[in-house]
Amino acid sequence: MTTKKQCDIVATLKLNIHLKIATIGRFNNGIRLCFNKKDHRNRMLLEEILKSEEIYLSEL
């Protein structure tokens, strides 16, 4: 039997996963834009942040 608290936890995790996937997509778009504009400093910064987001997502 599933309790309301367990359902809330599952719903929260699903939402968190959805938000992280969207965030990763935005970082990839930003990285692509920086690459096209030859803005390598910001591209490298976004790539580092992206790595931490991907690690966080893999741990969910």
C-alpha cells in the first residue's frame, strides 16, 4: 500500500528529473551558442556546470 507521503516523494523526484533534463538542454544550447560565437571562456564555464548537472541527474 502506497502512502500519500510516498506518492509525494515520487512526484517530487519525477519533477526534479524533468527539470534537470530541461536544464541540461538549456546548457547545451548555451554551449552551442558560445561555440558559434567563439566565446570559449563562457563555453568552458558552461561545460563545467553541465558536468555537475549531469552527475546530479545520474544520481537521481
